[in-house]
Amino acid sequence: MSERGAEFFGKWITDNVMRGSVGADIISVAELTTKLFADAKAAGISEDEIEEEIGSAYEAILAAINGPPDFESE
């Protein structure tokens, strides 16, 4: 396995998903996932190469939008 997919995803998230700037609804995340794969294809990186490194791209984009979970201290 190469790290190329994960590196591409990390840079892509930084360039395309700024926390709070996009909604976390199903359509927004699906559209971002489609854009991610189109941009990766243009860079010569396959969907499989990305998901082999990060898991589900959809879930990773959703997590990037939502940020880490907020835990309340008791």
C-alpha cells in the first residue's frame, strides 16, 4: 500500500472542506465525495487507492466537516 491516497486526501480536505463552511447534510457530503474522486482521478489516483488508506471517503469527509466529537465534562 502506498500513502499517496492518504496524502492526497489530507491536502484535498484542507483545500476543499473548511470546518463550518459546508453543511453536513447527505447531499453536501455526497457531492464532496464525488468531487474528491474526480480530483483524484485527474491527479492519477484511484478511488481504491484513497479508500485503501483512509477507509470510507464519505465517512472521512463527514468527520472532517463535523470535527471531533464534543464530550461534556461532568
